Amino acid sequence: MICDLCGAKTELLFKTSIENSELNVCKACSVFGKVISEVRIEEAKPKKAREEAQMQSPEKELIFVIAADYAEKIKKKREELGLKQEDFAKIINEKQALVHKMETGHFEPNIDLARKLERFLKIKLIEQYEETHDKAAREKTGTFTIGDFIKVRK
């Protein structure tokens, strides 16, 4: 295992709080902070094992999208309620021009406004999609990067 502070390879590391950061350091570097515990071998997984574990579990993301036919839904329901654009705008506390633009399809409401319209009109404007992302493994390309040429002064 490698010390996070000095880079020395050692069999035994200590989890140490140094400058409000938890680092896995060797015995010599542990004097620079407060030792929290001893690092177990199971804790420090090899890099490839961690990457394989991440590759197996794809990330799931919920995406909220406004319905494609939001303009027709809003206008139809407003007319069913017998409201004029001006009266409807006053009730939902928005400008009449905004209501007009939404009903003509020139302005797509954000999620908050769409939720307000859903509550008042009792219609469904927000659609929910679940998207999964597979993590791609980073492979060495065999080409140089800028990091290969930079020398760090010590």
C-alpha cells in the first residue's frame, strides 16, 4: 500500500486526520496529524477492483420533461373551465402574455410553473423518464497527454 502523503510503499497504513483531511499515511507521516485508525487490507481495494464494481452498476437518473402537447392541454382545460386568458393569468398569478405564449406553444413552462398549472387545471404536463448510464472504462490510448510532460517541482 502507498502512503498518501510521502508516496512510500509500506505494509501498514494509518487513517490520519491531517489539516481536516483524512489520509492513509505511513507510520512516519502519521506524526503530522491525529491517528484515527489502522487501515485494513480489505479497505484499500485495488484500483481495478473498484472500477469493475462501478462498471457493473449503471447509474440511474430521473428526468422530468414537459409534455410535447402542453399548449393544447392548457388551452383546452382553460376553455373547459370557462376562463379567459386574462382571468386565468390572474388566478395563477402570472402575466396574460405568458399564458398566451404558453397556449400558442412559443413558451415552454419550466418544471415549477408546469407543476402549478397541473395543480390548478388538474392535468398532467410533466412526464418522467428514467435514464440509465453505463460507465465506460477508461483505457490507455498509447498517446501522450499534457500531464506526461509536466515536471512538478518539490
